[in-house]
Amino acid sequence: MKALVTKILLGTFLTTLISSPPILPAAEAPIEAQPPVQAEPSAGEDLGYGVGAVLASIFYSPLKITYAGLGLITGGVGYLLSAGSPDVANAIINPAVKGDYIIKPNHLKGTEPVIFIGPPANSSYPQASPPPAPPGP
């Protein structure tokens, strides 16, 4: 019985030793890493991103349209309260109206950011300057 167990263990050890990949010595140079190959997306994957974009847009688009509408109303009120200053209205309206109104497949893939609040309009207001540096020793 002991001989049988020894033969099984020895056979398992030899099989493992023969079938395992060779161990590289420490003196060998490491293999250079190659950049991953970008595979062409499959038709099913493209379809999935397209369907996901449509479903996400069903929820996202009404929110963006509501935000843009409220920005237009607020910009109009700001225009009236500032005695007709277009800079005030543009500073409110432009960020609300600009941006993405639908979600695209590239947004879901992460290759393009979703812009909900657009960039501010170029206004003639002076930009806030940083506080002066304290005098040195």
C-alpha cells in the first residue's frame, strides 16, 4: 500500500514538473511589455452601447432640457434686474443652454465626457484676482 501511494505521489510530481512552464532564471532579461491591441468592437457590443445610450438619454434629456429652460428664465430675470445688462444674462444662459442634450455611445464607453453644464460665456466682467502674496522676510 505504501509503495502504491509513493508511486502515485511520484507520478503526480513528475507530471506536474514536466507539464509546468519552465522557470526563468533571474539573470534573464525581462520580456518587453507591448501595448494592448485594441480589438474592433463586435456588432453586439456596438448594439449594446447604442441601446444603452438611448435608454440613458430617455432619463438624461428631459433633465437637461428642464435645466436649460430654467436657465433661460433665470437669465431673463437677471437681465431685467440688472437694468438690461446682456453680460449678466449671458453668464446665466450660456452655461445652462450649452452642453450635451443626449447621451452617445462614446459617453458610455468613457472616451468622451458628458457635459451637463456648458462652459461660461466670455464676459467683460473683471476676473477675480488672487490675493496679493505676503511680503517676504
